[in-house]
Amino acid sequence: MPTLIICKNLRDYQVVPFTKSIKIGRNSDNDIVLNSLGVSRFHGSIRKKGDNKYTIHDEGSKNFIWVGKEKIQQYDLSHGVSFRILDYLFTFIDDSPEENSELKVLNFSGGDDLNSGTLLITDKLNHEIETYNAPQEKFSVILKYISKISSLLDYEKLLEEALHISLKILGTDKGFLALRNNSGKLNLEVQKGFDTDGAKRAINQNIIKKVISGGCSIVTKADNTSSLSCSESIICIPLLLPKKVIGCIYLDYKKNGDPRNGELEILKILSHYIAISIENAKFHKKLKDESTTLKKNLSLKEQTVIESEKMMKLYRDVKRGAPLNVSVIILGEPGSGKELVARALHNFSNRTGDFIALNCSAIPEGIFESELFGSVRGAFHNAADKSGKLELADKGTLFLDEIGDMAPSLQPKLLRFLQDNELSRLGDNKIRKINVRIISATNQDLKTMMKEKSFREDLFQRLACIIIKVPPLRERPEDIPALIRYFLQKHSKEQNLKISRISDEAMKIIMKYHWPGNVRELDHIILRILIQAQGSIIRGNDLLQVSENLGKCKEQSIELENQSEGSLFSLEELEKRHIVYILNQCNWNKKKSSKILGIARATLHEKIKKYKLKGKI
């Protein structure tokens, strides 16, 4: 009977046998209902055609049906074929013996000698093989093993477990799992029961070649009348992905006669999930290796400290986008590390010039234009011949920090430069063409500013070819312990202080704090506490003496967590309380408060007026 094995995100497996055409979709009237908004109401169907032949059809879905990396409209299903709808993976199983052309039973004829360069024999594995009894309900066994295999992301452990389960199912203690490398050669990754002495190995190379080239399972019967290199029966099963054989599982079968049909079918179905899990584990290993390399490169170049997956993803995106010669805008709260991201973009790019930074909020409007474009003597009072930051960054990167604070009168001039990459110094008629990449950053809500006409929409479009959002520190607490270690070592060295140790109690307070000032605030607090501690253990009370905010924020979070059902705050009340808290922390400095809140100053004024807030509360 044909069967579908369905899983979501390689978990939550279910088995659906069927004998006729079936519908798949989000609506409840489908035969298979997928509860996901990305799935169309009637997404696809499996139609029966002819004598026990089945085809998957896309019924005009929004997010398609995929076989491998190809989206399909119609695809003929055969035993072991997998297709995907969003996060749902389907494997089609047709275990009818009369229809199953994948299994071939051959007489063992000895055959080719093993080429010692084909397989690399590794050290023996030490697994205890349990006694296996063929189950009555084979699919329950399949699901148990699939669940176990798909939960492993460690590449080496996955391979060992896959072989262990295969040996256990067949009731043997001799076999190996081999995979193709990048050049197409077959390397034996894990094995059990084979003597590592090359002269004693008895592996039929001809069987392996047929399995790898044809993608078919092969079962051999020992022929005691012929001279054999191996007197035991062999089962060799390919590890199949769509249109690709990545390796095989080779097992010496001790028992006389053929293996029971249940054992063989379990192995064949399981082999598809082993192949998928191997690819997932390879991808996971690749990401892990890339992350390690990325961390090493970042620490060498900019002392960037990252541990969280959010920041690893951000810096992987940075590395991919760095070689593109387009403008980038970086969004994030004050102190979250936007300049470090900008420097990483420059360091990972191919640009040969310098990284030049210019803070748009730190320079008075009257001299900002000359700072940006340069000037010639006589252009204005006390003007001198000098290059602007744009010229200094030629063939390199200009980082415009706090771009939201750029005066409206200067925005069209920057836009003009971005359109043609030409500039002239203040008071000069000479036009210079330069090659510079603009990276800008802001903590303000530029969309609101564009609506309020305080920031030009056409300038934003020019600056925002790529948008990178830096998460605040409270959303990536995994980075905090590593940052603390880094700041302790850094400040101890710079200030010639003894390194202090953070107690568990103090670490709990630090981890509960919401860090409105982000990494910058953490840096300043660690410096102050280090000066105070002078090599002793830093305890909770020490932290509270250095920064009262740590305790206040802890109390505020407890107040919110302990609300009773009848006194829950509305969204408006939460917003009001949060604005009041930030204003108080900033001593009602509205410019600083608006930056922490991530809103324009005009918007903050509107909120203060709306909630009738007056003075420090």
C-alpha cells in the first residue's frame, strides 16, 4: 500500500497510508490538513494514474511544491521520493513487492578485488548491538528511529548512530557507512567488524559500484559452491537525495537465506532520512565552522565579541554584503555596536582606502558642509584649504553616524553627491570625482521622520540599498558573559588594575537588567566596578552601588511580572510607564530619551503631551 511519511521541521512525524487520489492543503476538507498560514487552502494533490502509479500536482499554490531545489507543477512519484511544502517534508513509500523495482536480488559471484584507494578504513567503533526482533508494526519502529536520527546535528555522532541502528535492525555486527567526497570518491566514514588489515578485508567493490551508480539497493545470497572473497550474504543500500547518491550503507548479513521483508523495508525507508540528516548535519557543521572563522577574523580586526546566534547571523549577512559596492544603512539603539558593524563591512570589503567616521550630531550645522565636502582658503571666515571627509575616504568607506540628525538644508547636497559621486570643495569651482562607499547609521525612526518631512525620502532610498538592524543587548543575552570577560581584561590592562571576578549573584542581576544603553552602558559599568573592586570578587551590592539603575530595573520587571489578571496594564499604559521610566533615567533629557526609545524628538513631544507628563516623576 502506498504511504506518505510527513514531518514538520524534521519532527512531529505521522504516517498516512492511502489507495486513491488525495488532497493536501490548509482547509479542513483536505485529506491531509497542514496548519500553516503559508500553505494554500488547496495546495496540491496526489493523483492516481494507471496501475498503481502516482503523481504530485501543484494546484496553483502561493508557496509552491519543491523537489530538491526545484519547484514543480507535476512530478511522478516513485518509492523513496521526497517533496516539500514550506516546512513540511513528505516521503512517498510504495512497499508493494510487485511494484518495487528498486530492490534487486543478485547471486554473489565474488567479483572485483577492492581497490585500496577507494575506501579509507577508519578505527573500529565500540557499539553494543542489542538483539533485534522484527516488529509487527514496522512504521512505529521507523518513526522511532527517524526521530532519533533527525535530532542529531553533530556530524560524527550522527554517522555512528546511523550505522549502529542499521546493524541493530539487521541483527548483525559487521558493516560500514561510506560517503562520497567532493571529488566523487567513496570514503568509509564509520565501520564495525571489519579488520583494518587490508589483506583481510572482504568487501565486494562491484556491489558498491552498482549501488552508487544506479541508486538501487542490492541483496546478495551467498553461494557456497563458488570460491568467494566473502561467504556471507550482503545488503548494500544507497543514501539517496533527489537526483543524487551521497553514499551507501554496506552490511554483512550473517543469517542464512534472505532478510525478512520488514527488516529490509525499514532499512530502505530509514536510509532516505539518514541521507537528509547527513546533509543537515553537514550544513550545521559548515555554519559552525564559518562562525568560528568569522569570530576569529572579527576579534583580530575589531575586538568584536559575539556569541549569540542573532549576532552570528548578522555578521554572516555583513560578510556576504561587504563586497557589494552599494550604500548601507545600519539601524539600532544607541550603544548597540553600529560602528563596529560598519567597520566590519569595510574590513570584509575589497576597498583599499580608509574607513572615515563622521558623527552628524556632533558637528555644528554651520561647519558641517566644509567637514563633509572640504573647503578652500577664503570660502568663509578663517577658511583653509582642506579635504573633506568624503575626499579622505576616497576608495574607502565614509561612515555617517547619527544620519537622522543631519540638517534638512544639508540633505539635498549629500543626495546630489550620491547621484553622481562628484563634489566640489566649499568656495571652489573645481569638480572632483571620487569613489567612496557610504555607510550610515541611526537610532531614530526614519520612517516617522520622512512622514514629518524632517528627513528626505529620496535620500533614504539612496542610503538604504542594504538595511542592517542591530539587535539591542537585551535581545541577545548570550553575548553578555563574553562581553563582561572582554571588558574586564581590556580595562584591567589599560588601567593597570587587577582582574576581578563576577559572583553568580552579581551575574544574575546583570542578566536580568534590560540594558537601555546596550553594550556601551555595560562597558562603562564594568569599568566603574573594576576600579572599585580592585581585584576582589564583584558581588550584587557592589553593582547596585555603582549603578542604582540595575536594581530599579529589576524591581520594575518584577512589578510587571506580578500583575494580577484584574490589574493587567493596557498597551497604552505600558507605553506611558516605559516613557516615564526612560525620561527619569535620562533626567528628562529629551534628546537622549528619544534616542533610547528609538523615536524622533517630535514624536516624544507628542507622547509627553498625550500622556500629560510634566517634569521628573
